[in-house]
Amino acid sequence: MDSRDQHINFMRIAIRLSEQNVKKALGGPFGAVIVKDGKIIAKSANKVTLKNDPTAHAEISAIRIACKKSASFDLSGCVIYTSCEPCPMCLSAIYWAHIDKIYYANTKENAAGIGFDDQFIYQEIAKPHADRIIKSEQLLQDEASDAFSLWNESELKTEY
């Protein structure tokens, strides 16, 4: 089997996960598969409504499984196949996990067409804090900076 066929097979698994999730009423129509060295190390569908967890998107759930199995927060060398272009949260998690490449099927525009529109988040991130829908206010920065100083000076830290 050539590389393109492998990619297609892994993507089809992600797509099947998304379809099964809808058919079983387990959550949104999203699935993700994480692969390392040609082998699946994690797969998941969206579990937001199943777990009452707004962060339990398919990609995040698969990343959690992969990290647990590999006993590492670093998924370098892995590839993720996702049935839809990742939302801003999932994209951030993919970057934080150091996943090497993303393959996706549906686009964020396709997702918006069925009610999963993340464009407002991209717009909110670009706004100054005072102009965002959810207001934020900084408190106790001087006090909080002590933890940063401790981190910066610590010989026990694990960088990521």
C-alpha cells in the first residue's frame, strides 16, 4: 500500500467515527485519528454532549488518549487525520502537542454550514480585550509573577 492509500485509509476511519457518532447520538459529527509510524495510536469522535465537556472535541479527545498511551505530552512524529478542519481550540492543542501534520476532510466553512461556526472566535482573538464579547480584567499580576519567576529559576521544570 502506498503512502496516499494509507492516508486515505486513516481519513476514512476518522470519517466513519464522525458518522457513527451521529448515528448513535453520541455527539457532533467529528472524528479524529492519530497515527505514528504508520500505526493508529489513538482515535476518537466528538464527546462534548456525551461527557458534558465543551473541550471534548474529537481532536482533543484523541490527543488525550495518545498522550496517555505514550506517557508523554509531546506527540512529535505523529500525524492527525480529522474529519473536519480543526477549530481554533483543537488547532492550538495540535500545535501544543507538536503533531507533525494535519489531514482534514471537511472545511471550517462546511462546518459553519451546519451550525458549527468558529469564525467569531478568530474575530474575537484579533480584538483588543476591551472590545471582546466576554470581558476580561487583569488582577494581581505582581503577585502572579512570582510563579513565573519560580518557573524561570527552577532546575526541576520540564519544558514543553
